[in-house]
Amino acid sequence: MDKEKTLGIIMYKFKTIKELISVQAGAMPDKVFMYYRDITKTYGEINDLSNRIGNGLLTLGIKKGDRVTVLVPNRPEFVYTWFGLMKIGAVMVPVNVQFKPEEIKYIINNSEANAIITTGTFQETVSKIRTDMSLVKHVIVIDQKEQAGIIPFERIISDNASLPDVDVDEYDYASFIYTSGTTGYPKGVIDTHRNYMANAHQIAEAAEFSEKDRAMLILPLFHCNAQVVTVISPLYAGASFILMEGFSPKDFLPAIDRYKPSTFSGVPTVYAILNSLPEADKYDLSSLRFVICGAAPMPVEVFNTFEKKYKAFILEGYGLSEATCASIINPLKGKRKIGSIGKPLNGQDARIMDDNNKELPRGQIGEICIKGDVVMTGYYKNPEATASTIKDGWLHTGDLGYSDEEGYFYIIGRKKELIIRGGENIYPKEIEEVLYRHPNVQEAAVVGIPDPKWGEEVFGFIVLKQGMQATAEGLTSFLKEKVADYKIPRQFIFSESFPKTATGKIQKNKIVEQYAKEHGIDLSKKFAAKK
């Protein structure tokens, strides 16, 4: 690793998140960094508080390299905790707050976390799985008083506001971001401080972030998009961010009017909902310089309707957790191709490759592959998955696409069976494995069906065992205790049999095609970008 540091590798303005926070706070201590409800926190206050939390965690025995699970919704304590962990070189393991106990337990145990930081809302959930987490030594709970088995969050806020005396390197692990896997279990994406700094630099440059900007955060903080695009990139540029508890159509436009953001990042579903709001002209939305769309292909109709209605430029891009966050984007200035995901960010390379890791000519369909400082170290404790995903330094995304003669990239489909519902990644096998545990289910196929609101909706096709019965309501109840609500199929279709290959593999594409034909669904619109 030391040899690599001397071979002309890009040197970024900041090496670590720890350095980023500390230096920016020293340069502009009184500038507001975070807006939340009626609360404002300056760069100096955020730096001071994260130092105190870092020192408090050190006193508790949490040290550099330790993994700490953060099960906290969008609220200021998430940010304070995250930055405090970065100050001591600990590894943040954020968890989707929609997950059920079984899913949370898996991530905690797989990451080998020795502490959990959560809120009173999830205390009962954590209690249910506490005995199954042998490595966890500390459960720290926000908004709770002292009681057996937990530590109130206030207790870890030390009186010592000095910068924690811990050497943090740019190649040290910063976070494990768990993303659904084809095996049915999430995989822990290892992101280093350098990954974050590289992507923040690239995004800030592409978006032309300056100290005048305010980014409104509406996506969940456990997601890489919220972390990198709306917190770290503005911090890198000396800008500010507005922390929202989530996306609420009722509160969204008043929030823009009140906080005057220059940008926000959303998924296509958000834009589809905003297009349907009837009172947009009643609010002052003139502060918006541009908006960002990612996580799933943006339908061209939604794209055009939004820009016309809101008179805001959409900066559409492409990325994934395995590449920190953003990799390809349509330029803010210059030629933009609606329907394309754009060109690689400065400092990254993207190619279309075949199954033998060979680059394909322009116009030919293959797998989108990414290379650069944003590529993850690998999947934690999963060398097989890492080796199949990173080949000769190239990250194989699993997404199929092509590039045109001008170097713009287009997505046409997914090599894997990933379903993206409202920006949330869902792998069918995870749900199928649970369905197969139902005593009356013979076969199960979970697929994504095009949906105008969510992009894709989750459907479950079921073949029951002979003589057995089941209902959609019963299968939904069966799943509810085992998987997050957003993964549960919104419809179940019962069939006599499934189309299969000669080897007995269920042909999901034919299931989808047949359903679409029967219900008049145009599959050509499943992806906005078409050759």
C-alpha cells in the first residue's frame, strides 16, 4: 500500500473525513453547516460535538477499527455520531431503519460490530436480538434514561472537545455499507476514507458546489447517496445542508420555500410524485440551481415534465454503493443527452465489457464497468463475491448498457435480477428464500413489474404444493416478520406451473412477458434509456 502512494496517485484536498471536518471547521467556524427544523449547527459546533463524541467513545473502550452499528433515522444525532466515529478511526455500519430484527441481526453479526447506537424507537427491536449478538458490548440509545443494559447517548458526549489523538489514514476503513446480495444475504461494501474523499471531490467539481450552496437532504442517511452527495460533498466545498426527516410531499415545497436550497438529490419516484403536486406555483422555488437524480433510470416523461413544471435543471447520473456513490453523470454545462446517464466523472473511467472482461466497441451492449479511486476495497468477509465483482481493478456493476460515439452511457437493463423500487435495491432471491420456507409453497418467483410511480413494483408468482392452499394476505403476513416492508410483493399471482429451461431453471423473463401481455404493460418503457 505504501508503494501505491508514491506512484502518482491523485492527491485530494483532504485525505480523511476526520481531516475534512477539522480543517473546514477551522477555516469557517461560524458558518452554518446544518439546518434541521428550527436548529442550526455551525461548522465549529459540529466539529466540537463530534470531537466530544469521539473522545467519549474512546473512554468507553471503542477504538480505531472497531465496527459500530448506527440504527438511527434522519436526525442530527446520526451526523454527530458518524463524524465522531470518523474522528477515532472507527467504522460506521449504518443499517436501514426499515429492516426487521432478523435482517438487523445479520448485519451486526456479519460486520462483527461491538457497539450499537440507536434510538428509543428501536430499543425493543434490539432487545429481541441482543442475546444473539455475542460481540456487542455496548448498546447506546438516544432519548433514553439510564437503565440496565443500555447507555444513554448523552453519557458518551465527553467534556473533552479536543481533537481525538488517533492517527487516521486515507486507506483506513470508514464504513461498511450493506447492499442486498443475490445469495439472499446483504453484502458489506467496504468504503475507505479515500473513497469518500475521491467521490466528494468529483461530485463537488461536477456540481460546481461553492460556499453559497445549500443541499437539501431527503433520502435516508443510511444510504450512500445521502451521505456522499448531500453531506460530504457540500462539506468538501464549504457549503451547507438541510436535514429533512425524509421525503414528505406535504412538507417538501414549504421546506424549499423556507430553507432556500440550491439543490436536492432524489430518486425517480420522488420526481414522479412532485410532478403530481397541484400547488407548486404557490411557493418560491427560485433558489433551486439544479436537482440531482440517481439510484434508478429516470423515465424520460417524468424528466421532461419536472423540468417544465419546476424550471429546474436535472443533473441525472449513475452510481452504486460499490463505487462509493456516483460514477457517471450528465454535465451541468455543455451537451446533455436526456435518456443517457452521461459521462464518467473526472477521475473515473467507465467501459462496456463482455463476459471475458474485454472492452466492447461503441454501440455494443455489455456490462458497465467502473475504475477509479471510488471503487470499494471489497465485500467484507466475502472474497468470492469480491473476486467476481472486481477484476483487474475494474468494478463490474451488473448493469447492462452501451456507450455512443461521443462517450455518453446508456442503461438498457440489469444483468442480475435486481429490482429497484423507488430507489431501494431489492434482490428477488432474498424474498424467494423466505417464501420457500412456507409449508404450502412449491415454487416462488419474485420479479419486478414496471410501475409508473415506483419505477418497478415487486410481484410474487407462486406455485402451490398439490392439494395445498394459500392466500395473498397469508403470504404477506408470513413475510412481514422476516423482511422489510418495501421488499414484500404488492401482488401475488398463483400459477399452475412456471415456464422453465431444459435444465429446470425458472424463466422469469417469460413470466414477466406473459403477465405484461395479459395486462397491456409496455416492457419497452421498463428502462428510459433505450438504444
